[in-house]
Amino acid sequence: MSKGADEPDMARKFLDSFLHEFPSPLGPEAPLPVSLQTRTLSSAEVEGEVMELALRLLGSRKAPLPLAAALTHAAVEEVLGAELARFAVKQTSEDEEEKAATLLDAESLQRFFLNELRQVSHRWREQPRPILMPEQPHLLVSVHAIRNTRRKMEDRHVAIPEFNQLFGIKDGEDRAYFAVFDGHGGVDAANYTATHLHVNLAHHVDFPKSPGKALQESFQCTDVMFLQKAKREKLRSGTTGVAALIVGDMLHIAWLGDSQVMLVRRGEAVTLMDPHKPDREDERERIEKLGGCVAYMGCWRVNGTLAVSRAIGDIDHKPYVSGDADGASFKLAGSEDYLLLACDGFFDAVQPCEVPALVLEHLKGSQGDGHGVAERLVAAAKHGGSSDNITVLVVFLRDPSSILADSLRPPQTSDSEERASNGLFSFFTHKSSPQPDKC
């Protein structure tokens, strides 16, 4: 039986199991099955927070990914269409601006949302087949993250290959979103950005026609939102981040700070971006023009404190630590092997040009199975001396077994080389075309 034919049965089995676990609505005092990230929400934060909770809950129950995305979207739509004023909490702040803002009780709202999710699941189970959007091309994703020797784990990552299903987009264009966030001074900023950046992206006014611009500007939007929360709740954390959005045959990336994304094409590492570090000439000039300074304190730091020059959050270090992301767009020709997104805990110990050999070594040992490749890369970074949190997210753009097979062929007979000689590779960026890194 084909995969497509299996999906309705898999969906129905999951719905049966889910409704068996939640046979009746959650009462007002019933504990939530998933922990909350926050106690109060602004209206702008509702969609991201309820969506994050649903994906976490459904993911922990091994829901089929397209079903989880579609269920979440349907339940979110129900909540956003409801009257939410009943969840408002009384403000006790003495700040007039804060007192004027309407905040919602997160626990009551999330309980209401979970009951809506249960209702949607019940309706879909009763239908001849669950409502699922057409399946997008499959992307194999391998991700691994460790706390390492640090006291806390402050990295977060997001993988949404079902972007269209999650947001109910039906324009026929394939989309997938991936991101890594490296928090500092606490995990609040990383949690927040991992929850809200893709929501801000999907609702950006320019998203349909200019997704690259939308992705880049969504970082600034998320920064503004988090700074409001940080002021309200006296949070001091920040986070660097890198995000990749694949739309059809286009790759759009945006980044703040020193988390990075790289591409491997026909076994060669390709540089896509220049991370933001305080000692970068243009970053130093920007900071000094604003009245700040860059000083060496074990490493180069903004005002002698932060080792990153751009980040979401860091309320005490604005505007020197900027929330404005850089971005770039590239045309994919079909010869690309995989994307790799990682925090500086990885790239401080592993050079980009070392990645292809490490991945190929794993594929040879696993007979072309790419699922564990991120774990292999994290191990390499730890072995290379990294003591930081390490997160690696690999998105295979081709079947890993094909990548392995191509590597074993003589160069003149590989399919990729033959296609390249026919001029079918036209890797394009609106900046300069990236070149392979050299060790």
C-alpha cells in the first residue's frame, strides 16, 4: 500500500488514541497536559502561544506531522474567532502604559484552546477521512541538541516542513521553515522567538510576494514584541537566531548574531552569510556611531559585556545590540545536498568546510540513512572542544542515499556533474554568488 493510502488510517488511529486520552473537555480546574511558557499573554501573542502548545502536545503523542499541522490550524482558527475578553486579567502595574494594555490569563486560554482542539479532533474522526491538505515534497530533517557543559540549555530550534498546513495556505506553492535560536542570559528570549517568529512571518503583509523581505523584517517585529514583554515582566535575556524559508525553488535566509546557516552543494560547503560579531568592522562602526564601544574582555564585546552585536531582546543593551536582521535569497537548482543551521557552539569548534566530510562519513556508516547525522555533527563539535550548548539542524534537499551514491562515483560519471556540464546549475543570490569555503 502506498504512503498516501496509509495516511488516512494513520490519522484515524491517532485521533482514536488522542480522544481516548481526552474523552471529555478539560474542566476549569483540570491540570494542563503540557506546561505553560508564560502566565499572561497579549492579544498579539495568542496565536503563537496556542500553536506552540498544540504542536508540543501533538508531537509528544507522535501525531503524523501533516495531521498535527492541520489540526492545530483548525483549532487556532476557532480560538481566534472567539471572544477572548473573558480571559482578561486585572493589571496591577503602576505604569500607565502597562495598565492600559489588555493581558489574558494564559492558563485559562490554553485550557479553552485544548478543548477546541479536542472538538476538532472529534469532528474529524467522524468524517469518512480526516481533512488533510495535499502532501508537500518530503524533506528529511535531522536535529540534535545538547546542554553540554553549560548549567542551562538556552538553545531552541524550530522545524516546520508543513508550513502551509499550519497556516492554512492553499496557493499551491510549497513552503518549509527552519530556525535555530541561541539564547543568553536566560531562555525567555529564545523561547519567545521560537514561538512567534514564524507566526509574524506568515502574517507579514509582504509574505506572499516578497517572502525574503518578510522573513528579514519578522525578526524586528519579534524583537519589538519581546521587548514589550521584557519591560512588563522585567526580563533581561536575549537570543541570536538564524532562519531559513524554502518557497518552491527559492531559499530565503535571515539572521541576527552568530548563529549560522550553510549549504552543501555537490559535496562542497557554500557560504551564505556573514555572522554579526562585535569586531566585524561595520558592526563596530555602527555601535560606536550610536555612542557605544567594542572592547576586548576575553573576546570582543559590546560595551565590554555582550559577545554578540545583534540579537532579539537584551533590553539593557539596545540600541547597540540591534534587532535588525540581515537576509539573502538564493535560487535552488536541484544540485544542493542539504542545509545546516547551527548555533555558535557548533561553528566555534567545526569549520564549515569540515561539514561535508563529517556528513559523508556518517552516511557511509549508516548505509545512506541521514536521520542520525545531526547527532554525529554535535559529537564532532563536542570532541573539537566546544563547551557551549550545541544545536545542529540538517535539512536534506536530496535523498541522503543519492548523496552517498554520487560520492562513490568517479567525478566524470556522476549525474550531478553531467547535469552541471549541461548548464543546469544557476545558483543565484541578489548579493554576490556564494563561494565554497576553503580550509
